[in-house]
Amino acid sequence: MKVLFISKYRISEPLGMMYLSSYLKKNGHDCDFIDTKFEEEDNIISEVKKISPDIIAYSITTGEDKFYQQLNEKLKKNVNFISFFGGAHCTFYPEFINETGVDIICRGEGEIPLLELANKLEKKEDITKIENLWVKKDGKIHKNEIRNFIENLDDLPFPDRELINKYKQYRKMKVRRFLTMRGCLYDCPYCYIYAYRRMYKNKGKFVRQRSVNNVIEELKVIKERYNPKSIEFVDDVFIVTQDWILDFCEKYKSSIGLPFIMHARIEQINEKVVKALKEANCNLIQYGIESGNENFRMKLLNRQISQERIIETSKLFNKYKIKTLTFNMVGLPGETLDMAFETLALNIKCKPSYSWTSVFTPYPGTGLADYSKNQGFFDGDYKKVGETYFNNSVMKIKDIKKMERLRQLFALTVTFPSIMPVTKLLINLPLNKFYEFIWNAHRAYSYLFRVNTMNFSEVINYLLGRT
């Protein structure tokens, strides 16, 4: 069978699709790829006709669902295929199956379900009873249970990076991205993990991590084949156990040595770990602050970490000269403008290389989405959610427009704390387009010169709206 993956460029490799492709290829199926950023609409249709796929697969998040559903409808009018939608939106909002042109949605891990689908289609067998899949057939929707997790991640083939190499934007990437685990140790109510953990209850071990040797083996292959400038580990939390991370740092230092980026939780950081990360050439750690109000952060966001610990750990990163990027949110349910400024003030104390700030979005299945609906902060209409989580809010809270403007000026104010009084005045003025220009320019500058997560061509494409 031939499976075509369709995605939209986001300055990173679509690792989920690449894992699915390698798993299918290992089991005898053909895979192809189209990126909608680099093809005109008419070219997409002609390219799909040329490839003639049996299955077209999409991975979608809430907000992007409208774009992919409309694209799929256009393709359906010109080509005969089965549409397969996976990703967070379908996992937590399976009602997407009711949309026109949507044949199948996948909830949860997709490797085995997609392979079963391809195998059964090839053999002309019944496809309505495959676990993880909701299948629309002859006007009826067949809803199947979730299967157990894939237990041993070392058994999976490495992601298929050849899949995306037809586009120079991917071939020329200097930062290559990797996953070392699935699941997360934490249970944050604003994150997809909150819903995922409950959906997969009693379905196997939730947190699964590849062996250090398996990760190093993949890194060696990519280093030799693509000569990347740096490595990014995109796991929700890179440090699961101290033994694993110390073993990894030692082996990475001796066999890879490239600068690398990772995500961390303050709770798992100590000086021994930071020292090992620095010696292994970790040059950027990304971690969440989310809210600067300690009581709000602990009770609403379930992040049991004090202001003092956050500041002390930030000083530790600075001591070892590891760059940092913090994650923050404004517009949370029940948040006041003063509390949002507390988040800004805490970031200033931490002195990160860059402060990423998003507008809170109540995604389907998350605890905070349910809380927002129950408390009247959100009407529950997920079709209002946009493609990005850093522009307009769908929340009904006081001063939300001022918080949206604060998001635009947040990072600049952290970099230049002396402008705080000006920021407090500017958020009262509806100059959103100007503030967005400031945010874009400062972000591009910071990503290029302060945290080094983009190269020059990526920054130019970003500023021109190509990414």
C-alpha cells in the first residue's frame, strides 16, 4: 500500500509522521510526503494524483483542523483515497470524524493502528475493528477501544528522515530534533498529557524511555549523514531519572559532542545534573515558569515549586553559562492583570535568554479546559480556537485584551526591564499590529543571537511569513 503524509512546515521535522513512515516501510509499505508550505494548491492536487496514494495521513492539532479538513475535501474531489487523521485534535476530540471527507481518525499512538489499516486494506479485509481507530463506513461510525502502549521504544525503527528530504528546507536544517521518551512524569492540567494519562489508564507503563545506547546510536547516524550544527531533544521532560541523564551525558560527550537543547522541570535539577549537562555541551535549557503567582501556580496549574526554587535554579543555569528559555502563559482562567505582571517580574529575576509567552488556550480534554467551561470562562466551542496559541484568546476574563498586548511586549520587557513602566502604559493602547511587529522582530533577533535556535535563512523565512 502507498501512504502519503501531508504536513505544513513549522521550522521543525514532523517527527510523528517520520516514525509512522519508518514503521510502515519496515513492514513493506511505500510512503511519500507533501509539505503544503512549499507547494501551490494546484500543484498539491497534481502531485497527489501523480503519487496516487491509497491512504493520505494528516497529524493535526486543535486550530489546524480547519485547514487540513478543507484541504482534504478539495483532494477528495479530485483523487480517490482513504483519509486518516491523527494527532492531538483527533485523540482528544474524536468527534472530528463527523466532518465531511474524514474517513478515519486515530486516537493515541499511531504506528500499529496505521500498519494494521494498511495491511487490511491490502488484503481487502474488514477495517472497522482496528483498536485506536474510529472508522466511518457506509454512514456508520465504528468506535474502537484504545490498545496498550508500545512498551519498548527501542523496538521502533528510527524516524524516517529521508521522507522529508525532497524539500531543501528540510535537507538544509542545521538543528536536528529527537525524541527519547513517550509520556511525562507530571500531570499539568493545561497540557495534553493530562488527558492522555486518563485515556490510557491501565494500558501499560505511561512513561517509557529509550535506552541511552539506542539514542546514541541514532545520533551517530544523523551526525554522520546530515552534519547538523546542533541537536534538540523535544521530549516534554528530558530528565526522567538522574542515573539515565548522567549516563547519557557521559556517552554523548565522548561520542557526539554537538551543542544540544533540551526541556527540563525545575524539580529535577540539581548542581550535579547541571554540571554534567554543561560538560556534555548542553547550550540551552527550556523550562516552564507559566505563572509568577506562587499560589495560583501551585493550586491551578499543579506546579508544586516555590518562587525561591525557580530563582535559585535559574541562577544555577547562569552560573554554568547555559542559556535558558522560559515558558509562560497569560490569560489563564481567573488570572488578573496584576498576576500576569507577577509572571513578568519573576522572569526578570530569572534573567532567561528568552521568555516565550503564550495566551492560554483551553484545549479539548485538558483539566483546565473543563475548569474554564465549568466556571464560565470558556463557552466550549473549540471551533473558535485558532491555529496558534500566542495571538487571540477565546477566554472570557477581565482585561484579556490588555493581557494579549502584554504577551506581545513580554519578552522585550524581560530583556530590557527598565521599560516596565512603558509596557504598563502601552497595554492600554490598541496598537496590536505594531506590538506584533515588535514581538516578531525581537523573537527573530533572540532566536538568532541569544538562544541560537534558528539559522539566518530560517529567521528571514519567519519574518516574511513563510513559516
